[in-house]
Amino acid sequence: MAYSAKDYGRLIGIKGLSEQLLKNHFTLYQGYVANTNKVIDTLNAMFKEGKSAAPEYAELKRRLGWEFNGMRLHELYFENLGGKEPIDRGGRLGKKLVESFGSIENWEKEFRTVGAMRGIGWAILYQDNTNGNLINFWINEHDAGHPSGCTPVLIMDVFEHAFMLDYGLKRADYIEAFFKKIDWSSVGSRLK
């Protein structure tokens, strides 16, 4: 079953991210979807032809993690954008952040710090499925460093393509704009 790129055109016009930046970002995401499908099709064909022991098969299998996670992380990122309301401090997510970090402010400060770290990648708030705790992680690459048994709850893309067109090297300004446009209901719906 082939994956289809989702339409995130509803984000055009949100304050803090220009139309050009978003359109470029959507095009990048669509490339991950297309490449995920291509890699899966090629792997399936190679397997049917008995070529699963070939080094090319192994490399494509490794590449699938990059393309698939690039697709999925962008979907989660776009889906947690576009909000207009502040976090519901008394809601499930607000309470969970306080339980895990002592306060929402402590969590936000740490998450912003993670997002501002040098390098390319993702700042992701995960929920540990074994105990329900929330943990902020830095993920360098799409296909490496994700904590096993955890669910991504809030995703912030901090690869340069997510902010440089609008903010240049001012990542902190991008992070500020990101926080103003989080769709907290979408984020909260990801809790287990």
C-alpha cells in the first residue's frame, strides 16, 4: 500500500512562518513520501527476485528508516502546528508536564534549550509507554536516536530548512514563533 502526502495547506498564513518557507517545507515532505514509496517498491521487487542477500538490499533497507521517519516526523510536526489557544494547564497534557517536569515552565525551558542546541535535527517530547513519563530528546537524524518504547508527543523540526528562510541563523526567534503556533489539542491527543 503506497503512502500519500497529506495536504497541510491549512498552515499557509499562520503567523511566524512565511508562505514560501511552508511551501518549501511541504515539497521536502512530499519528497520523503515519494522516496518512502520508491524504496518500499524496490525492496519488495528485490525480495521477490531473491536478491534480499545483496548489499544493495541491505542498504535500501537501512535507507527506508531515513525516508519513512522523514515522512512521519514531518507529518507529526505539521499536525502540531496551527494552534491558536494556549496549553490547557488543567488538562491531561498540562498535568502530565507538571508531573514529569515539576511545572509547565520547567518543561518549556528545557524543550526550548534542546531545540536551541547546535546541530541539525529534531526536538521531540516523548512519552515513555512503560511508565507514562514525558521526556525531551534531541534527535540528530530521522532514523537514529529515537527512544524505544516511546511515543512522540510534540515535534519541533530544527533542521535549517524549517527556519532559515524566515529567520536566518536566529533559531531562538523560530522557536518563539513555533511556540506561539502549537496546536495543543493535537499534541495532547497523542498521549497514551
